[in-house]
Amino acid sequence: MKLNLSSRTIAILISMLVAGVLTALAVYAPQMEFREAFLTAGITVAACFLLVYLSFEALIFREINTIYSGLEMIKRKELRKLSNKFLFRPEPLKRLRDEILQMAARKQQEIDELKRLQVLRREFLADVSHELKTPIFAAQGFVHTILDDDEIDEVTQRKFLSKAASSLDALNDLVQDLVTISQLEKGVVQMRRQRFNVVQLVLDIFEQLELTAAQRSVTLELLPPTLADAELLVLADRNRIRQVLINLIDNGIKYGQEKGHVSVHLSETAKTVRIAVHNDGEGIAKQHHHRVFERFYRIEKSRSRNSGGTGLGLAISKHIVEGHKSVLRLHSEPGQGTTFEFKLPKPKLRRPVKQPEQVD
């Protein structure tokens, strides 16, 4: 049967035992010879040591064990379970203090992260509401104007319907981008890796964006120029990488200098190909670097919205690049333009199949 004594009861019993031992020593020690007295003193010291040690085990280590049990419940088995043998190692109180401080630091980090995510959630809902509201209200205005005014001529009606259709197309693009980024974040979209020539892909995108660049008199360049007739193979999802490059080059055209340059620099190592897209725009201050890839984040609200787009291009590009086990990096300073770069793996060289030797 296990006795569940309180700490005060145990302390009283141990005190009585120590007092009894010391009293017996004081009474009988003067009547003993030196050798007997010395032996009795040694036994008394050993007994007192055992009593004090047991008091530590009963009064302190037991309480520490109770505290650890509470920590295990609070942290939901986050910490490894500690045996009683571990508690009797040197400096258990110091180890307990360190564990508590580490747990408190982790919990504070979790709280800070939850607060940050809550702020981002509110900002995201506000941005989504605004982005959805703008094309919807525009389409509603044009359609209701046609319905409410019977005297509008056919030319004006077609003009208003065309603008309403453009607004609905923008709304559809936004919804499609939201679906895409949601699928990328969940890992639903699988990257279909294949060998392709990244040089030819860049040249095709230049041709596709030629009209957009001409509207701002922006020159599109492939660097180094000698690559124009070369072949540089990578192993990646061609359609997804095309989407990334279109986003980055299109952003360079919109936010770079008018009559400026947007360049795509390709370089290779033994195993990877580095792709860097640079524009000569105003640049991005460092305080914005960590938020550039957030959904709907715009450094200049009015200018960004006037330039078009859904505000999700960089977020989608980031997830696509990460899906290829790479990182989309930003290098930018005010007045020095902006560069986005990432790396793609090169396909492994195919070993030639050895033909069997012919025997004469």
C-alpha cells in the first residue's frame, strides 16, 4: 500500500529522525571510547546524509516530477517523456528552468505567428473584396445603363457591352489565378517535368510580349546574345516555367522605365541553369522585399492597379518555382532596378547504349 504523505508530514518525520540520531549521539558519545565514538560519528553522518538525500528526493524531486507531468499535458506530448532516473541527474532545477523557458519561447513564437497570420488574413479578405468588387461594379454599371435607357443607340450599346465583357474577363482571370494559387499551395498541381530548350522558350515569350513592350518602347534582350542560336536544355514543367517567365517579363515591362530595357540572363553550371530577369525600373526598397511575393501586395497601390493584372503573378510564380525545388529570389535597390532569379536543373546526360561486338 502506497502512502500519499504531504510534504509537511515528510519534513516533520525526517526532522524527528535527525533529532533522534543527534540526541542519541550526544547522550552516548561521552561514554564511548575514541574508536567507538569515531565509528558512531561516521555512522551518524552517513545516516544524516541519507536522510537529507531522501528528503530531497521526497520533497523536491517529487514536486519536479509533478511539474514535468503538467508540462507534458500543456505541451500535448511535445517534449520527450522524462523518466525518474533523468530527474535525479545533476542540476534538475536548472534543466527544468531551461525546459520551461524554451517552451515559453516556442509558445510566444506561435502566438506571434498566429497574430501575423490573422493580420494577413484580414488584409487578404480586404484585398479580395476590393479586387472582386471593381470588375463586378464596372460590369453592373454598363449593363444596367443599357437596360435602364431605351434610347441608347446600337453603337453605344455595343461599346458598353464590350467594356462589360472586358470587366468580366478580368474577373474570370482573377478567379482563375485564385484557383491556381490555392491548388499550388495545397500541392494538388503536379509538375510535369520534361526536357526543353529554355532559350527558345524565352524567345517565344519575347515574341508574344512584343506588342506590350512596344507600347512603352521597352527593348527585350536575351543575354548573352550568343545564346540566341544555342540550345540550353533544362528539366522542368515547360508550361509552368512559361507562366513564371511571362509574369516576370511582363512585370518588368510595366514597372520598368519607359524606353528602357528588360533583359533575361541565362547562365549554366554543371547541374543547373540560372535564369535572371532584370528591369531598369525604380527598384524596390528593402522593407518591401519580404512581402513582394504575398498575394495582392502592391508597393504603389494606384500605379499597380492602373497597370492591370490580378496582383497574384509573383505569388503564383513563387509557388511554381518552389514546386521545382528551387527558390525565386529578389535583388533590388531603389534606383538600381529589380532582378528576379531562380535555377532549374539540367537533364542528366543519356549514356550511349553499347552495341554488341560482332564476331567474325
